[in-house]
Amino acid sequence: MIVRNEAHQLAECLGPAADLFDQIVIVDTGSSDRTPTIAAQFTSHVYHAPWRDDFSAARNESLRHATGDWVFWLDADDRLSPSNLNRLRRCLAQLGSHPQAYLMNTACWFQYKCEGSNLITHPRLFRRDARIRWHGRVHEQISPNLSTLGYDLIWSDVEIDHMGYQDPVMEQRKLARNLRLLRMDYAVDPNDASTLTHLGLAYFHSQRFEQARFYLGKLLSLATAPGDHLRHVYGVLATMEMREGKPNDALLTIDRGLLFFSTAEYLLYLRAECLYELDRFAEARQTLHKILQNAPAPQFRGCVPAEIRDRLAPRKLADICRLEGNFDGAESLLTAVLTRYPTDTHSWHAIGRVFIDSRNRVKFAGVIDRLKSCPEGMYLPICFWPIGIFNFKSLIWQDKPSTG
């Protein structure tokens, strides 16, 4: 681990996981709080290194002190749930002497729980090798590519929760910091694929689309093979076009990406979104069915929504059914989602719209009651909660189409 001023959360991160490891190495890069004292409660391997505007330098310092055969890394704002701790325990119990790395998804949670999380795939656990280093001042990557060192890459079912982006003010500070560090890397090597990727993403998240297109376009022009990171690049380019009200352009971008990544769930879902916006419901339905019918398989995630197959695709398919008047089909799809995720706020909202359009007063009232116990369920549009609900009901159950 590398840390600085993490006294408020270091114990919460390390406490549940500490007994899984033979050695815990913590490099502090200049804390002014009790972080080193708290770290010392878990390990005697607490080291200090000056901060050099370089996350890789700090991580490589932590790697230098590691003596175990295998390395697992965490950040202080990472969390392992009880179920994922058990999965990790089973994974560690089967480690051998072969050069292997385990790919694990990190779930980055939004400020509002009802919005779910985005997933990022990292090699979190790998057999130690003196040739392995981290590269990049920020959004650091393991270098060289582990496959070129003869490592087998193994998909793990361990998922790590990352809580570092729930505070919007802190998120903006991190974004400004990241842009500064990435521009420093770009000045040194303007053709580095990782730097170009993350510069483009940083400008995208800053709503500076022209700059984002410049770096992502340069990345695509330099690419000699369809690396996994390009899945997300096509998705971001298309998302910018959708936000600018250009669904046709977005559709062309997505289809270019699907030439290389034909089963990429996120690109397929964005394609369905574009077709939906264009009122091409039959094609959108076909694309969503492709997501649901493809055999489940691990996929590289580059900060894309979680549970596309289980939540987002069925929810969108249900909305198409509702708009086409197939209320039974929409209800069936959403009921299946809610059986698996009983507090999914957006699915309750969607099924409520089905009951509005089908004028089912009793079931609609049941939705309102269920939303009270869902994350942010009381803060949905006026048709749901709490002000004006009776006035709205008096409108929708007249003998004319709903205008809501």
C-alpha cells in the first residue's frame, strides 16, 4: 500500500484483510495525521518516502520492500466485503509457483447508491518478479505487459469496492491533480498509450470534449492492435456524441468499435441506447437480446457500468416493451430484475411507469410504498414521491392517454 493522510480510513481498509497476508508493506508519502501510527498497528513494515508527483515511484518503493512470493495491492479507500474476503482467501490458498496474475474488478461507487458503480479491471495479485514495475505518474500501470513475461492472466471473482469518488468536491480535486500529472507524462512521451488514454478520459470527465477527442483520436491513430483499453475509448467517443445530441454519429463510432470487440457488453448497450433515442426500437431490442443471449464471460472493464447484463439491459428492454404497449412483457422483465435486486431504485421507477401507462392503480400504489425503502427512492420525479402524487393520480386514470 501507499498512503498519505489516511488516518480516517486506513483501519477500515486493513482491519478485515490483514490476517490474510504474511507481510504488509506500507509506504507513507508525507502524512501530517496519525496514518503512520495506525499503520504500525498492523505491520512493522512502515516506510517513508518523499512525494515526487509520481504514484508509480511510490508503488515501486513499496514493491522494493516486499519479500513474499506473491504481491497483492490495495489503496486505503478500497474495501473488501465479507463475501469477497472469502473469495480472496480461497484464491490465496491455491497459489503455486507458476508466473500468474489474477485480474480483479474494482467497483467505483458513485455519490448516490441508487446509481450503482462502474467497474475497472486491474491485475491485483501477481507472482513477484524483479522485472515488474509500475509506470505512469497517475493511473499507473504494471510494466512490462505481464503476458510478455510469460504470465498466465487468470480472471478472479474477487471484486474490490473503491470508495474514493463518492465526494464530488474531492473528485474534482483529484481530476485537476490527475490532469496536471498526466500533462507532465505527455510532455515526456506524447505517444504513450496509457497517458493518451487517461488524458482523454480526464478531459471527458471535465466536460472538455474537444481536448478529449484530440487525445483519444491520437491514441486510435497510433494503435497497431485492438488492445482491451480501446473498448472504453470507443465508448467514451460515442458517449460524447450522444451528449451532444448526435446519436447517428455515436452509432457509427460504436459500430467501428464492435468490429474489433463484437461481444463487448458496454458497446452493445450503448448501441441499444442510440437506437432507442432514434426510435428504432426493433433494432434496439435485437441488440439488447444479443447482450442477454451471449454466453457470460469475463470481460475487461475500463470504468464502465456494472451489471449491464443483469440490470441495465433488461431495464432498457422493458422500457421498449412499455412504449410499444406490451405491459405484461415489461412487467415480467422488471419483476425478474427486482427478484434479484429487491432495492433497485431505477427498476422500481421503471415498473411504476408501466403501471401508470397500464392504469393499474393498486400495483402503482405498491411501487410507491416499496420506493420508500430504496436508496434515494424518495427523491424521484414528482409522479412518484411525495408532493403532488394525488393530483398526478387524478390525471393519469382518466380515459385518455397519459401525458406524463
